[in-house]
Amino acid sequence: MPAPAVLTEQLTRTFGSQMVIDHIDLDVPSGAVYGVLGPMGAGKTTLVRLLLGLAPPTSGTAWLLGFDVRTDGDAIRARTGVVLQSPGLYENLTAIENLELYARIWHLPAVDRTARIRDLLQHLDLWTRRHERVAGWSPTMRHKLAILRALVHRPALLILDEPTAGLDVQDQELLRGDLNRLAHQDGATVLITTRDPNEAALCDEIAVLHQGRLLAHGTPKSLAQIGNATRVVIKGAGFTADLVRLVESRRDVCRAFIDRNCLIVEISCGTACASIVNLVVESGADIESVEQVDSGLATAYRSILEHSYDAKHDF
């Protein structure tokens, strides 16, 4: 069995009296696409900095690709590709010039360098625009180029800090597909931090981070079962904001909202469905159909944060 790409033991970071990373244990399998899911301020970016050796842990330790983050920062960075929230490209250079620059920094031989850059640009459909300055590019295209720059030296580990933040929904979907293709093509381990449970759902495994603590860990399918979250989709007419507030006042309702001609109710207990339907009928709304489905990772994620589990849960 291959060694984990990332392994942490009681990794901790404090700033004064504030615990930013709180005794975290991670085990990221080699070759996996691994997501660290958490809201803004959860500690995701601090965790990335600790893993890269850019900030020292207060206590505990971490190993990336078998190297100790406390002593082997240079070796780790030589084998790791990183894309932070700001792409950090040289905007006055063309796409191919940006990649050439980083290929030279990593001392790729000239023959290998040319072939590698061509393959990367072709893979993400940027080859025909290789001589354009990136200053005029869209955010999605800049993100793509930043990812290619991080991959130019064939890293064993690719770390992406909220790679789709600031992109529209369509561009997010395109970029997620590109990331998965690149990960499986190069055989690299990919570690993604994100605030979006839909993005995390595409990962092989997920760790949920909140206020510096690891609240839960598992596959998307196993985490989606936390809290027995269920979604009731009531199709009809006459749904109002007052009805939404009335439904949400129930203790067994996590959330309710109107989506076009449907009232969506997320409940913590499947037996509540019938009483909720009766409540909607009594409000005067017209019901065409009722469907009860598992609501998936997004609802489970909200449940994890709301309950603030006191210990790590593995699923």
C-alpha cells in the first residue's frame, strides 16, 4: 500500500490566544482527489500554508510525500504544484511565456520543456491562444493557466486553494472537469480547499473543517448520510414567504425555500413529511405532487456545521 501523500498528526497553529488549526489529523491517499470543505474563516488557507512549510506549526507535525514540513520545505515545494486564490500570473507576458518562465525556474531541459508546455496548453484548449497576453483573459482562462503553471514540472501533489472562487456556475463546472482530467492523466494527488459542497462532492474523500477543527471525514456518499437529511419537494401553487417562515419554525425542519413552482423543505427526520404536507394544505396552497428524496452532501454539510460535532467523525 503506497504511503499517504499528506499525513498530519495533531497539527496545531495558534496566533496569540486564537486557535486557528486545532489538533488536526489528516491522511490523504496517494492518487486521490481530496477536498477540505469549510466556510470562510475555517482555517483552510492556514492549513495550506502549514502543509507547504510557509508557516511553522505551533505543535504537531505534517508530512508531504514523506517529507517533514518543519525541516524539508524546499524538497516539498519542488515536488508540489500550488494554485492560491490569486493566480499570480505575469499579465504582460503571453500564456506560453508564463509557462516557459516557470519551466526554466524548475530547470526543465529545453526539449522536455517545449513538449510539456505544448501538451498542457492543448489539454485545456489554450494552445491556439498561447501567444496572447494574459492581461485580457477571462478569470476562468487565468485560473486554467495558473493550474498549468503549477503542473509544468510534473508535481506529485497539486494543492488548489479555492480554485473556482469568483467564477460563474458554468465556468466552475468546466474547471472542475478539467481538474479531474488532469489529476487522473498525470497520476498526481490533488488537494482542494473549497467552501462549496457541490465542488467537494466531486472529490474521492472530504474533510470538513470549521473554526480550525476537523468535524467529519469520509467519502461524499458517506458524509451525505449524516443527520439523515431528507428533501421534500412539493410542487404546486400558492406558496408564500409567510408559509416558508411557518414551515421553518418547526424544529424538525432544517431549511425551506421556494424554487419556481416548488416548495423545497429539508427535514432532519423522514417521518415529518406527512405533517409538513398537511401544514402546506392548511395554508391554502395547491399541491400537485410530493416527492421525498435524499438531499445529499449540501444539507449534510449544513447539519455538520450547525451541530458543531465535538469530535471527529469518520464515515
